Amino acid sequence: MIHPVAVIGAGPFGLSTAAHLRARGIPVRVFGRPMVSWRDHMPEGMLLKSTPAASSIDAPRPGHTLRDYCDAAGTPRLVTDEDIIPVETFIAYGEWFQRQLVPELEQVRVVSVDRRGGEGFELKLDSGESFTARAVVVATGLDGLAHLPPELGEAAADGPAPAGPVSHSSQHHDLTRFSGKELIVVGAGQSALETAALAAEAGARVRVVSRGRGRVAFGAPPWGQPKFRPESPFGRAWSLWALSYYPHPYRYLPAETRHHLVRRVLGPLGAWWLRDRFEGKVEVSEVARIDRASVSGGRPVLSVRTLDGSAGELAADHVIAATGYRVDIAAMGFLGDALRTELAVSRGTPKLGAGYRSSVPGLYFTGLPAAASYGPVMRFVCGTEFASPRLAKHLAAAHG
């Protein structure tokens, strides 16, 4: 019996990988709700920071770019660096891509994945079904990887929650709940700055608290980019060009360098078009660090160390931690204990070889979990152009 390949996740990386596997004639079962992270964990009214050039899901044949979707939907084309993509449009594009290229998507959850001797992997679904897969591709995106800094943990003893004093930005789809409230947003990246702007537009009194080297800043508009540097999906710079189009040698860099680049390249920076909606509408407190978060009178209070070294406190009705995501194999509870123990990891992220294979034969990772091995481009949709065809090719050769 030829067992299928299982793809876990139906976001851009999962859908792209599945499309490439299907194009090679490889039996595949794909699990997950299409574009669920984008639909449920991004704020309503959000606009993508990525340009149209960086926002197409890679397909095995022409006709499935963001531009193609716009033509099929009869909406204005999004093609230039000055065209801004509403999150609702991107979600609709992903769902269209899925209907076109991955029509057999099964909208069920994978409960567990375990090794099955020399026969591949045993998967259990929340539908009650169990089956054997010859290989598994983990493409679960941001699911379960929201990062809450430990200094905010005391005020969120039971974990971040929208109804509690501290939450994570991924937990808010509707920011109108903060109308008339005082809100602190911790962070300095696009997520923090756009969340703050949207909450202010919804009637909240908002303060952004940026820490350490994370100063609030905005990128240059397309017409302000350097003219004599190579183009990349993220702007004109030699480093961005190399990381975008030549991720091959990245995994040979020292581990410390790889992890540093994933954190710092394309780090905290607001989109150029957000500046006018932010400045003058949102207060900013740049601090050296947050020492701790506590709750007083039902309100969260941040104890901070200011840039001049003095102590201070900032209070609000609620704190949103727009503090990003951290890959941690331990947080992927669907992977069996024995499987997680067997995986070679570096700082909680899987060590990947050629073709996105892990140290466990037949187990592959793509998207954000692959960033520490293949570079920052794996954090973005355009990373599918590099990852998906190579993963499919390697899997076909190794498990065909």
C-alpha cells in the first residue's frame, strides 16, 4: 500500500507545498482550515506590510499569483510597491488558491503524530480517524507560537487573555472593544504600530511602549528607496537581495549568526504608509526595559526603567503584547513526545537539512520553523517560492 504524504496546515506555506506535491503526482492529504491564522488572529482592517511582489503564494504552474486572483475576482490589480493589500483581500486570495489547487483540503485538526516503526507516521485526527502517512510536512504557521516576554508574565499568571489584564496581539480581531479605554501596546514592529493605530481609530487612548533597541521608526516609501542597489521583495539592499534569492548557504552559518539574523533582519519597523495614521494619534514611551508587570486595582501596571536609568510606572486598562512569535518544538503539542525528543533542535527550532528535512527521516518543516535554517525570508509569504518546490522535489526523491 502506498501511504499518502500528510501536510499539516492550510496557510500559504501548507497550501503551496501541497500544490507542488500534487503537481508531482504524489498522493497527499492536507489538514487545516484555510488561512485560519490570517482570518482569526489578525485585526480587522489590517493592511499587509508586504508589497504585492512579496505576497504571492508559489504555485507549480502559472496563473495563481495575487495579480491573477485580482483579475479573477474582478478587483483592481495589486502589483506595484505603492499598492497596499487589505488583509481581507489576502485571505480571499488564499482561499481562492486553495479551491484552485488544493480542492481536497480536509478541514479537521491533527491531534497527534507519532512514529510507526519503519512504516512512516501514525496520525490521529479530531474526527476520530487514524491513518498512516509515509511522510509529514509541518506547515502550521504561527499557531501556538505567540511569544509573551517573561517580564509580563506576572500580570498574566494564567496566560495572556483578551478578558485579562494582558493579552497578545494575535488574540484580537476586533479592536473596537477598547473604545474609550486606556491601552498600552508593547512592541515597536509593524504589528504593534498597526494595532495601536487601529485601536486609536476605534476610540481608544493608546500608548506604545518600545523597549531596548526597538525604537519606533517607519520605512522609506517606494520612491525613497536607494536607486543603485538590487531589488528584493523587501526593498533595495544587498543583504535583502541575498537573503531573498539565495537562502541555500544560510544553514551553514554558525548557529549564533543564524538566530541573530532571523531576529534582526527585517526587524521592528513600521510600514511607510502607517506613519500618518500613527504620529499625533498614539503616544510613545521608549524605555530601556520593562522590569515587571503587576495588577493594581484591576489595572495592569508596567514597572519600567527609562532611557536615563530612572524607574517609572505606566498603567492602563489593558496591555497588548505585540511581541511576535517564537518557534518552540515543545509548543507543538501534536508531535508525540518520543518524536519531539528525537528531533535535533537549536534553541527550540528544528535543525533542517537539504529539502527542509528534519533529523527524523520523513518529517519536514516549512514556513516560520524553517527560518533558523534557511533565513528570514521563511517568515514571509514570498518564501514559498524557494521552499515549496525544493521540499516537494526532495520528498519525491526520498520517499517516491
